[in-house]
Amino acid sequence: ILNVEQSPQSLHVQEGDSTNFTCSFPSSNFYALHWYRWETAKSPEALFVMTLNGDEKKKGRISATLNTKEGYSYLYIKGSQPEDSATYLCASPPNQAGTALIFGKGTTLSVSS
Amino acid sequence: ETGVTQSPTHLIKTRGQQVTLRCSSQSGHNTVSWYQQALGQGPQFIFQYYREEENGRGNFPPRFSGLQFPNYSSELNVNALELDDSALYLCASSTRLAGGPDTQYFGPGTRLTVL
């Protein structure tokens, strides 16, 4: 059974700080890794989909890297802003058919001004 | 916003009742997946519908059932509600990409409370 884990569970930073968090997944039979941002009372928003070892994706101040050989992905936020406060979820499908996404429990980021 | 809508937003039921949750997928998407998010957990996959057929199911009992309609909207039905069914139910729509991972686009969820 595919197990996706995220750390830390929660994080509190000051405005302007840079931060990062981790998603771990089994390195065998890897297919893809998804990152979502979920703000309170909104829909989870797709940030990145990564498939290749060494992949690096960027969207504004947010970037992500992927290491499929060791089974982890990092999400970085540069110069955190209060609007970055959200829960960040990572997910991976258990097979290439991609029917399901197996989610971690998320990292909840709080940015205070 | 993703263009995926869900109704109702909130729902309160009592144990033993039945409930139907609805999801309208994003235009052009033919696949709908349903997830349950209990407190403190990540979303758990319930099942997926592709072109009106069930196309994968998670570890949920048969009292969780679904439908997908010709316009690709979908329903999640839960019979004989239990207290542990209290959760946020998310639906996500996607479209199959040949040779690539699908991005699933989520609705805002339906909050179900079972008393």
C-alpha cells in the first residue's frame, strides 16, 4: 500500500521568511507526484505535477523539487507572505492507471505579518 | 477557481439515514473522483468514474456508491450513515491524458455531519 508522508505537520513563520517542507513516498513503482495548496474555505488548488527525477518546477515564489530515487519532494516558499497561509498537500498515484491519488496529511503553514 | 462545483455545502443527517452529494465537473472533463477527508487526515480516495463507469475504488464499504451522468456530473450516495462518516467530501474532475498523469481539479467540498 502506497504511503505518502509529509513533514512537518504545521509550521509558523514570519512574513518575509523562506520555508520548505517535505513529502516522502515509496521510490519503487513511482509514477507522479502532485502538490496542492488548500486555503481555508476554498478548493484545493493544483500547484505542480512532477514525474522525472531531478524535476524542478516554479510558480512565482513557490518551487518544488523531486528525487524519485530516494523518494522525496521538497516544496519551497521564498519570502513568505500572509496569503501563503494554507495547507500544502502532496499526493501520488499508486500506479500508472492513475485512478487514485494517495494524499499525505498535509503541512499547514501560517504566515504572520 | 477550478470550475468544479459541489452541493450542498453543508449537510446534517442522523445515523442510519441516507445521503446524496452532487458534483458538477469542469467543462471538458470526463472523469470524476471522490475523496473523504476526516479530521486530521489527508483526503482518502473513495472511487472514480470515467465515462459513466466505475474505474477504481478505495477501501470503502459498498454502502458508498456513485453514479456518473452523460454530462459527466456525478453523485455520491451513502446509505446507513454512521457517525464516522462525518467528514468533508471532495470531488475532483480530470480528463485522461495519453501517456501522462492527470491533474485532478477539486471542488470546495460538502461538509457532512452525522448525529
